[in-house]
Amino acid sequence: MSKATPPLPPAAGFDAARLISSHQAGVWRYLRVLGCDASLAEDLTQETFLTVLQLHKPLEDYNPSATAAYLRKVAYHRLMTHQRRAGRVVFTDDVQQLEGQWAHWAGEDQGETLLQVLRDCLQQLTERARGALNMRFGQRLTRIEIAAALSLTEHGAKNLMQRAKKQLRVCIEGKLA
């Protein structure tokens, strides 16, 4: 049995720490968009960087956009390998369309601007609306549990969250236009 060839040391001037710190959040967010839970996204993000850092030919970081696209492709393949090993069949209608949407919304900063816009828009909601959305999406409470916590009917909680989500959408689209 032959021994595996050890990876080459990184090329002179290659900064693995900078690569990871610059792109880790973007890879993790991309995996979340693909449907990974937070824990799996963390694991696959680590695997993505390990895969890239163990290449026999060091990654040439021409520009941040090209590097981010390459890392997303590696992450996507790590996810597909994970799903196959787990015996899950994954249907992806159009990876190119998803990639285009990601590039449009995440931009050059891998979603940092979008997150800041979301934070700003959340602050414009009433405390009650923000609390309802936090209970639903942060704490994963049911509509019935949210209604009880806010002394509303289930229908009232639903309407409150629908209005809040609409306000967020209008605010975000306005800030990004």
C-alpha cells in the first residue's frame, strides 16, 4: 500500500490565516443558504478550508471575488459529499441561479452590508414586532406560543409578524436600491 503524498507547504507569501479570516463568514453563510443547520455549516466550513489548505498546488488568491467563488464551489462539493454519505438525495434546481442570487445579495463583502442593513431595519420596528420575530426565528417558538407571550390571539400574532416582515422587506429594499 502506498503512502499518501503529504501536501506541499504553502507558497511564499500565502497567508492561510488571512484567507480564513477574510472568507470564513461568507462560506458559512453560503452553506446556511444551501440549507445547512448552523452546526453542519461550521463543520463544512472547516472542511472547506482544510481541503483548500491541503492542496498540492497552493491557492492563488488573484482577487477576493474569485477566491470567494472558488471557496463556495469547494463548500458546495463538501456538502454534496456529506449528503451522499448520509444517504440523502438533494435536488438543486439550478446551482448557477443560486450562485447568481448569492453574488447579488451577498456582494463583495460576503453579506456584511446586508446584515447591517437588516440590523438597521430591525431597529425601526416596534419593540413588540421585533420581539415577535425574535421569538419566531431566534427562539423557534410556535405562533401559539408567541400569541400567549404577547397576549394576542394566534391570528393576531400571525398578522403582527406578517406586517413586521413586510416592513423589513420594504426597508431593506429601499436601503439597497
